[in-house]
Amino acid sequence: MRRREFITLLGGATLTQPIAAFAQQTERIRTVGILLGDNLEMRRQLDAFMKSFNELGWIDGRNVRFDIRLSDGTPEKNATQARGLVREQPDVIFAAPSNVVIALQKETHSIPIIFANVSEPIAQGVVDNLARPTGNLTGFSNLEQSLMGKWLQILKEAAPGLTRAALMIATSNSASPIWYRMFRDAAPALAIEPIEVPIKDRSEVEGAIKSIAAQPHSALVVAGDLVLSDPPVRRLIIDLAATYRLPALYGEVMYAHDGGLIAYGVDRADQFQRAATYVDRILKGEKPSDLPVQQPTKFEFVINLKTAKALGLSVPLTLQMTADEVIE
């Protein structure tokens, strides 16, 4: 190598190191706003989001900062938290479930919003097109069209004499009309009478379950939301179902782990992990309209045989073999 070329190369190397170091030091820290319903399970799902986001190269304090806010699910709190978060103008917002997403939608039409745990995004007015949403929102739906039929089919196999099923949902759940409609549509094919059980708060749970159990050949379906999945309420529902010997299916797996008969539902942690990839893509320059709304692809199925035995049910082996987990 000629002396002049060597000096030029050496000079270039000497200059590029401080330039690279300076660029790293001055890298703009992006802001990710997060608004979630406030319960223990949602916090666990947030851990899954954070882990996935970190694996994509985003380090808190180095190239990203988080503005995390929680809501108890009431309309007033949803609106207050949404307004406060939007006021800070984050680069992108991640939100779940439906009612906090809808609150955010009212506050901004420009900040990109990635959502999870939203049932029927088109029906709720969150997006206008699943394949190519034209607004500032996109994300992950937690309601697959066949889910309600699957729930009732599983219950019918576990309790063959079933003729009535009650669907319990909190009144604060903005998606409840959609869930009830799908429930009414799915039940007749299985010769099941659908009963709608809206719950305002914990005080109404015991009376509702007692009333359901008073009718023979009945069962309970609990989709799961901020009110009913709260650990004390969840414990109450499971205990009452046991007391009144009422077969019950739940839409979130922690119910079965806590003693509920059967749980079958969308893997919420998987949705949060996938949502992290969408937030990453937004921060790298893509738009919500570039990212289609995705339907659930991963489900969890747990059967608690100990509870089945206490209820006098013999869960068919064929059903047990399709479960992800069987609790003995």
C-alpha cells in the first residue's frame, strides 16, 4: 500500500470513530405511549410486550422511553388517561383492550396507535378495513368468528345434558353487544338456549350465578374482561360455580389454573408479543395502513379434571387429548 493511501485510510479511521460515537450519543430517543386496562393479567401481558420489544433492539433510556398509563376501565378514567397520554405526543401508542382504544381514538387522528385485545375492530368502529386500515390505528383482534361456537361445543362435550348456557360479561365491556350477538347466533346449532348475563360490578355476580344454576342442565360462559378477570372477582366466580355445581367455561386460562373447569381462549401474551413488532415497524417509518389488522392465531386450552370430578363430570378422553394442558 502506498504511503499516501495509508495516511488517507488512517485518517478516515480516526475520523469515523468519533463520528460514530457522536451519532450513537445523539440518537433520538423515541417515545412509546402505553395505555392499558389495570389488572394483574394485563400487567403480565405487558411484560411479554416489553421482552419482545427489547429483543428488537429497543432499550429503555438508550433509544426509547415509555409513558405507561393504566385505567380501571370506567369511561371517565379511560378518557382522562387517553387525553393525558395524547397531550404528551408520543411517537406511537400501544393500547388494550377495546374501551381504552376507543377512548384514544377520540383524542387523536394523527398519532399511530397499535391495539391488542380488540373484538371485531370494524364493528366497533376502530378501523374501516382489516387488510388496509385507512386511519391511524391497526393491531390485533382477539375474537375469531368460530370462537363462540367452539366454546359451546366444548361445554356440550364436557356436559352432554346441557340445554342452557349463560354468557356473563361486564357492562363496561364495549364489545359486549358483539359477543352476545355471536352467542345468540351460535347456540341454536347445538340445541342450547342462550342467556345473556350483563354484570355491572362484583355485587351482582352471586345473584346471577345462583339464578343460572337454579335451572337444570345449565352452564356458564365467562369471556373475561377487566371487571370479571380481576383476581378477587375471578376467585368469586370460580368458587360460586363450584358451590352451585355449575359447569363453566372461561375465555382466559388463569381461570382453569385457579380451579375453573375449562378455559379456552386467545393467547393474550402472544398478541402482545406480536404487537411489539408492529410498534417497532411504526418507529422505523411504516404507517398503520401498511400493517393489516391480524386475527388471533394462537389459542390455549386447559381442562381441570379435579374440578370436573367434583362436579360429577366425566370429560371425554378425546376432548382431553386436544387440550394443551390437563390439570389432574
